[in-house]
Amino acid sequence: MQGIYAKGTYTPKGRTEALDLQALSRILAENRQPQVLEDAWTGWHAVGRPMRSDFTEYVRLANAGARELGFADTGVLWRSKYDMPANDFAHEVERLWSELRPLYRSLHAYVRTRLRERYGPKLVPDRGPIPIHLLGNMWAQSWENLAADMAPPGTQPSYDLTEVLRSRATQPIDMVRFAERFFVSMGLDPLPSTFWERSMFVRPPGREVVCHASAWDLDYVADLRIKMCIEITGEDFRTLHHELGHNYYQRAYAGQPFLFRDSAHDGFHEAIGDTIGLSVTPEYLVKVGLLARAPPAEADLGLLLRTALEKVAFLPFGLVVDQWRWRVFSGDISPEDYNQSWWEMRERYQGVRPPTERREDEFDPGAKFHVAANVPYMRYFLAHILQFQFHRALARTIESQGPLHRTSIYGSRQAGERLATVLAMGASRDWRDALEALTGERAMSAEGLLEYFRPLQRWLDEQNRGEAVGW
Ligand code: X8Z
Ligand code: ZN
């Protein structure tokens, strides 16, 4: 399945060359013609179709393995890794989502209104789900590529990191260096020379590779690497901080006994680099020489909106992938209903719909890397919440006076030490102990995220006055 995914291509109508996922994603990000978007979206989603029977077999085998290990099914096995009963974890996830849903619905309503202005009420009705191909991303998991279209009227987005990087002819390796320098500024060691020698930073010519970004620790001691096809975009700039977060975690827990060489729970692993990424503020970009001057406070709404299009839009997607797989593993969804149930759930959680009706002989979940590659996904939902909880705690550690979205822990040894302590614990303790060491709290909390976006929430609610909210 992973091989099918990695080799997937589509030749859009009116073109002659076959495009891979990165090229098709670029169309989704940059084009604004609905037919072109629909064609690229539908073309990529055909990649799932030949996985359908493999996936059915994989579910059977995975469940057989889980049962041999004493779990009812693979979903229960996946949910068993959070130092609490599997059922309690499912409730925990629901609790967090219920706190965040109002913010997501406000963002959704605002974006739908702006899209209706652009594409008209026939394509984007004033109630109901948003056609997924208009959201700037193949899975509508991040809407940041719409930032320029969504900018608060009268304000322009204050800067576009992609343009900044390109105007400086930044190279892939420079992007990695920026990310490394951030960790080093907090007192962590530079990456070993083998990292630079053995990592894959760009797509190698003449052979097929899995381009989906990943971070590796080959010997569980010091052979750290990343594998990625870096493009010069703000998105990949942030992804590099994400990946190095994995590598720094791996190195920090290398001193633990073998079984504890892992994160406190998998959401922690995904949250560390993103926490650093939240510190990529305008003031930080000025410090490292990427921006001439920081935009004024009036630009804050635009900055917050851009971040919300990335992080808040992600939440229900982060949730739905495994809500769906849990039901597949438990047998609640059977193979005859794979695709229909997928779209029912995506509509329910995300408020999106496919461009045209999808039939049951398609297998659209397989068009997402983690489904094809057997990677659990709830970790990203947790990480999107935890990173704000971590950021808020570290902002307090450095006694930051400014709002959270203008706070950067760049250069703070104090924040670095606090982080390093938690990373070094690895999986040796209950994750609540790790959380407490970092934040002083013993429960995952949506409050950091809500505080971060509070000014935006107020503004969105004003904008949405008189508009339908929800779908
Ligand atoms: O897969 C990733 C990372 C590697 S662990 C690049 N992420 C998820 C995705 O791309 O779907 C990061 C955010 C969510
Ligand atoms: Zn990751």
C-alpha cells in the first residue's frame, strides 16, 4: 500500500506529463479554478482504489495480531498506549474536541463565507459542508494556503514566509540549518555530522522514494536522520522544525533502557518540533535575519488567522482519521461501507464534502499517507493541542509579557533546560509526570490553544454575525 501511494501520479486534463503528489498539491495550493482543482483532487484520489483489497486484508491481519497480544482489536491496541483504559482515552479525546469545536465552527463559517464570495453560492452554499477541493490542500487538513484570500478586509497578510525564503534564494539545507539553530539556541547540542551526511533532503533523481517527511533514529543511539523532499515554502520550513523535534527527542532519550526509548506518549513526539515552530514569530524572523522588521500589532489578526488556518482547521481532520479506523478495526464499519462511512464522518467532523459523489469502488482513505502506511493518527490531534499547552507553559517560564502568538522561546536556555528534562525522561514515566514537569499540569488541556486564538475567536464571531454557522 505504501508503495502504491509513493508511486501515485496523475496527468491532469490538458497536460502531458504525469504529476506526483507534490506537484498535484501545488495545484491545490495555488490554482483557483474549480475545474482544475477538482481534476487534480480526483486524479490523486484514484491512488486509493487499488489498495482496497489490500487494506481489507491488512485489517484482518492486524486484528489477528492484536488478538494474539490480548487486545480485542487493533483500535483497542492503539488506544492502549496512553496510561489509561482504552475507553477512557476515547472519552478524553471527545472531551478535548468538545472544547475546541466552537472555535473550529467559527473558522469554518468565516472561510465558507469568503469562499462563497469567490466561487458563488452554487458551488459554496451558505449552509452545508464546504467542497473539499477549494480548501488549498489535498485532504483539507490545513487551509493555510488560503491565507492570502482570507486576510481580514483592509489588512494584507504582513509577510509570506514562502516569499521571504524564495527572495533570499534559500536552499533546502539552509532550511534545515535554521531549524537546527533554533534548538542549539536553547542550549541543545548541534546535530551529529552523520545527520548531514546520511539524511535525504531532496528527491533523488532516477528512483522512487517515499517523500512524506519523516525522522529516524537508525541505531536507537546516535544515527539520527530525516528523509524528506524539501521544497522552499513556509510550510516545509515549519515541517523541518517538526522533524528535528523528533530527532532531538530521540537523542535525548537514548540514555534510557531500550523499552523507554520513546516519547511520553506519541502525541508528545509529534508536539515537540511544532512547539518550537510556534516560536517562529515575526520577532524571531527579524533576529535570524529573514525579516527586515516585525509587522505592527495591527497585523496580529492576519497572523492569527493564518495560524488558525493551519492549526485549528487541522483539529477535526486529526480526529476523524482514527475515529474512522477505530470503527473499521472493531468491525463497526465493514468493507462494503469503507468509502461511504469515510465521507459521512468527514462531513460530520470537518464539514467538508467531496467535489462529486464518491462511489464504493473508490478507497479515498488510502489517498492519505498514514492510512496507506499504517501510522496511527490520533497523535497529531493530541499534538495540535499539546503544542499550545507546552508553548504557554514555556512562555510563562521565560516570563514573557506579550501575547502568546508574539512569544518566542528562541535563545532561552531556561526554556531549553525545561524541555530537555522532559525529553530525557522518554517513556520511563507516566505521561502525566512528563506533562507536569513541562507545564505544571497533569491533564491535557485545550486552554493554551483557546487562549492563543482568543482575539481571533472574538473577531470571527463578529464577522459571522448574520451568517449560518455549522453545516
Ligand atoms: O505526518 C506528519 C509529519 C511526519 S510525522 C510530517 N504530519 C501529519 C501529516 O502530514 O498528515 C505532521 C502534521 C500531520
Ligand atoms: Zn511527526
